[in-house]
Amino acid sequence: LGAWGFRQLDLFVDARVLIPRPETEEVVEQALVELDRATGGGRPSRVVDLGTGSGAIALSFAVERESAQVWAVERSPDAASVARANLAGIGRAATRVRIVEGSWFDPLPPELRGSVDLVVSNPPYVAPTDELPPEVADWEPREALIPGPTGFEDIDAIVAAAPGWLAPGGALVVELAPDQGEDAVAAAWEAGFGHAETRRDLAGRTRMLVARRDR
């Protein structure tokens, strides 16, 4: 189709990026709640979207929260090009988004450490042994789906590094597979988060980790 609706956005998508899913819309909804809790719903905020792909998550924050300064990180140059095309289509909100290329937190400026209110990510979390339907396997980039032998590698890396970037009271929201919830919560406790839980999507399946740094 070349285009896909996501929350308030009309996104350009092609074979270089994942097609945004309804489950990820719910991840954004829960992440917005966490951002408002961390900031009191008013003051300027800093949001980091790791593995932005088409830009769906990052651009949603820019459009739906006028006080948000958003950093969108993407390691695939091809996917980053798609995100930049979508950035050009959101009007004035685009001035509050920066797209940077690299792996997870690596391309972020050091001065952001300890000052980010929200880290959000829909990382690759599919194991190589998981059976994918043809519409996924044949049309979407494998590197955006499968991180390694277990499917948990990227979630683990993000959770371990996030506390060093979050401000006191800041939150991490990560999309995951239903069977990864317990491991993700355990990783969050090990990383030093003061609160960690899973939340469900609209179909009732465990879909995301929500972890908070103590104030």
C-alpha cells in the first residue's frame, strides 16, 4: 500500500521498515501515561525512541505532546530515511524531533544522560524459531524482527542501559512478546529500577514492560 495509519499519523512505509501494529499504538498510549506521570503533565520533557523504524512512535509523541523534545534513534540507514520522510509530513512538530543513526543509546549526546523522562522502544523480539506468517516474513526487514538466538537480546540490552539515561522518576516502556514478560521484569530489577511491571494490550496479552527509576 505504501502508507499506513498510526494513531494521528498517516505514515509512508515500504519494505525498509516494519508496518506499525495496533499493539504498538497501545504501547504509545501507555507510554504517554508514563510521560505525563513523570513530568506532571506540563513541563517540557525529553523522550527517546530506540529503533524508530518508520518513526511511528517518535512522531506520535511530537504530535500528541507539544512540550516533548524527541530523539529518534535508528541503526538502519534505510529505515532512518523512511523516518525522515515521515518527519517532513508532520508540520511544526518536526522541529522538536531529532533523528540520529546508531545502535540504541550510542548516538545520543552524553549531556542527555540522567535527564530523559521517557525511553520507549519497539525493538526486535522474535526468536529465529518462531514461525512468522508470509505477510511478515516476505515483506518486512528481518533485522527489525529477530535480534539473535533467543529473541530477548535487544530487550535485555535496552533495559540494562536505560537507568543511566533516565531522570529520577523517568520511565522505560518496551514492547515485547507475551512470553518475555517475566524475563523483562527480572532484567529491570537487576538493572536497578525501583518499579517494574508488565501491561497487556487490548487483546489481553502481555505486551509491554513498564519500569520506573526512583525519584
